[in-house]
Amino acid sequence: MKIIKTVLGLKRKVKMIINLPLVIGRQKIFCISMQRNGTTSVGNFLSEHGYRVARNGDSKYYKWTYKWHIGDFEGIFRSAAFRSFQAFEDDPWWMPDLYKILYHRFPKSRFILFYRDSDKWFDSMLSHSNGKTLGNTRRHCKVYNRMTEFYHKVDNDPSFKPTVNCWDSLMSLEGMREHYKRVYDEYNREAIEFFQRYSPESLFVARLEDRDKWQKLARFLGFTVNEDYDMHAGKSTK
């Protein structure tokens, strides 16, 4: 198994090096939609139209979300892996305030924000991990303003053993609908207001329910798709 992982890792690095000259200096595209808002579909859409897209698996492999959590932004941006991609979806690009750092660090970039009815969004959150925190509990609590509760459990519950960088899903989302909806709505509003104030042309915004979102997104990026074009990642859409 170790040999297989090593071979796969070498293949990934070779592919990255081959593609590196093609994307360095090109305009980057960041999907900053919060999780469960069509991020996988956005990645599929961009990949289908010729963009080299960093997906969830790439982020896990290069530990980008972990590096965001410890504040090592340059560890992400200066890496050959990051520079080899043109577009990015899923973690960590929707983490709190990261879009502000990305905007100032890469001022010519384009940003994509899909959002939807907040109750439907929270329903999707509940269904994703059987009502538990999605992914790494420590990071989840940081994102969704639950660190007081997190540390209370650390100090008072011997069975609560959160990990540093693993998917552990240790806490419940039940009974916290209004809290999560508030975090969700505030994130979307603040992101939209930020770009309206500093660079309206840099951000594409659409409701996930908009039937014409892909046509509009294509025009934003400078190309066209058929009027009947659709892209949906399936039941597990993020």
C-alpha cells in the first residue's frame, strides 16, 4: 500500500510540473461559496471548460486547509502545487475572511459565490454527516463560531478527543439551525459587500436555484454555453 501511495504521489507531482508553465501568470479563479453550495459542480464546470482545477482531494493532499488553520498562507501560495492550478474550489477558499487575503494577494483574480435558501443549506449540512460536524471538528468550530463549546468539551469531557487534521465529526448540529443560518447569511452578505465596495467586477454571485447560473457564469468568465446547458454533481452536491 505504501508503494502504491508513493507511485500515485510521484504521478501527481509529475503532472503538476508538466502543467506548471501553462498556468503561471494566468488569472486565477476561486470559488468562495460555503460548503454545500454547489462547489463540486463549479469545479466540474470549470474543468469541463478547460481550466486546471484544484479539487477537494488536492487540498487534502497538500494540506491547504490545515495550513489555513495555522495561518501559513504563504506556505500555500508559494508552493509549486498552488501555482500549477488556475481554479480552486472547496476548502479552504471559503474559510472566514480568506477571500480578502486572496483578493489582495492576487488582485486580478475572479471569484465565484453561489448561495441558496439558508434553511435548505442547513438541511444539506445535517444530511451530509448524519447531523454531526462536517470534517475536522476543531476547524469546523472555528469556522462556525463554536469554539467556546469546543473548549468546554475539551476541558470537561474525557471522551472528547479532537484531532488536529483528521475527519472526526465529534459534535452535533442538532438544535443549532438558527446559529448556523446566522453564520451562513453573515458570511454571504459580508463577502458580497466587500467586493461591491472594492472590486465589483471581480465577483460573480448567483443563487444556486437560478436555472441560468451556468450561462451567466460562463459570460462572467468570457465564454458561452448552450441555453440548455446544466451541471449538477449529483445527490452529494457540496
